[in-house]
Amino acid sequence: MIRFLSLLILILSFVPAVPAESREVKKKPPTKVTSSNYFVKKEEKNFSLLMEARRFGRGEVIFLRLTPKDKKWINESYKVSWLGKDVILTKWEKSMVAFLPISPDTPAGAMTLEIVSKIFFVKRGQKQYQIILEPTKFQVIKKNQQIKVDEKFVTKELPKETLDFIQECKTAKEAAFSKQSRLQFNGNFKNPLEKIFITSKFYVRRDYNNKQGRPHGGVDFRGKTGTPVYAIQDGVVVLARKAYYEGNFTIVDHGNKIFSFYMHQDEIKVKVGDVVKQGQEIGTIGSTGMSTGPHLHLGAKVNDVLVDPLSLIALQSIPESN
């Protein structure tokens, strides 16, 4: 077993970027985006490996590309596992791609990527690569900065019909996130709004009405009621309905167990089964459900792991031409 990443060539490019947290970014017209992401490249004997991530930290997504040296090998059988869990590989024209999630609760230490292939590794049939988890600190909101919400969202004493509705919403969400489909896209992700101003980051820990809340499972964007919300990537709508906590709620399946979801909308403009394109209007900003004012809550799941959606939007190497 290879204990460290010494066999990989780390290529770190720090080109001045436009942080989504601090500046407004115009969606239209399109502008050239620079990157301060981490890029890991390795030339093996029978293939090349590329990994890109905003950083190798908790809550992030790593983009993986494997390119065989011989084009005919693209049709051979390969298996990739990440942190002990099988990864869905998609074969494109010249390479294979996958998205590797890092849970926000991943323990410190080495993260293992294993590639199994008799073509790539003739003698051993497999090889392991280890990446050390980068330290990650999520924001903790002080008690004197707690959020006040309607008591019905934090109390356990609710009417039976309300509890039944909450369970119905939970079942619908689980069914939506269990969908499995082929990869629906081959380009980079985009922002969900024309103007970006982030008010709450991913996995922030905060209290509601003097009661400890769960970590924030997405990113909040400020906006006026009625502002168009756009799909961040091509996909199929697998949920579009009113939910108790999420308000007007939409989930889009992008394939390979990659989902984006949009909460607290004023209006939903798609229905289940709709095929949507990146940049298509799918709803409008609102303040429905457990919300204190107009905003969009954008979330993402990859292979059943909750991740920071900004880590998907930051990826720049998805198109094969890149």
C-alpha cells in the first residue's frame, strides 16, 4: 500500500480568482473564469490521472479523470473506490470521469483512492493513492447571534396531521435522492443566480430559538422575492413540491448520484420528469418553509454525501477539451 501522495505530482495553480463569498458575479454575459483550485496530475505507464478540487477538505468534491494511453482500453472494465465506497465511472470519448465527495464529517487522516484494473496495473491489478485531508473549520454562530424562526419549526409538539405531512415530505425526499441515472452533463457547473451574494456558508452551526440546530446543509444566497433561480447543471427534475421545512422545494438529478436542490422558493416553474438545461429558470427566490426572509438555499449531494455546492461550481476541468 502506498502511504502517501508522493507518487503524484502536485500542480498548484494560484491564479487570482473571484471569490463567490465576497463579490457579485454576473451570470450574463459570460465571463472568463480563472481558477485557484488544486490540480493533481500523474503520468502512469498505461494511463494519466487528473484530480481537481477547490481544496482537499471536508465538504468538498474532487473531480477525477482517468485517460488510458491506448484508446482501445477505454472499453475495458475498471473499478474505482473512494474512502471504501464504489464510485460511478462514466466513459467519455477518450477518458473516464468520476466525482469523489468528502463528507463534512470525515475524520482527520489519509483518504484512499483505489483503482482496480488488469490493463492499468498488469502485475498487481490494483493500486492505491492516499491524500491527506486538509484541515477544515466550519463557522459556528455565537449564541447571541441565534436565528429566530416560527416556533412550529423547532417544537416537537405538533398536530398529527403536521407530523404526517413532515413524514410524507421525508419519504418523498428519500425517494428522489435514491434515483439512479446516467451522467446528464459534460460541462462545468454554473451559479444559480445572475448576481451572487452569500449570506450563510455551508455547514455553519447555529441555534434557532435558543435550541441547537443541525449544521447548515447548503449555501444561502440573498435575493428579492421573485428573482429567477437557474439550474446549475443539466438534469432531470425528480422532486418539485411544497415541503414543511424546505418550503417550495426542487431537486434536480444530474446523473451518477449527483443532485442539486433548491429551497424556500416563492414559485416552482418545473415539474417532476422535466428535462432541464443549465441556466434554465426553474423557480424564483422566496421565503417559504423554515425561512426568515427571501433567499435561495442551494444544496448538493454526491453519491449520498452532502457537499458544499460551491465546490461543484468551482470545478473547471469537466469538459474533455479542458
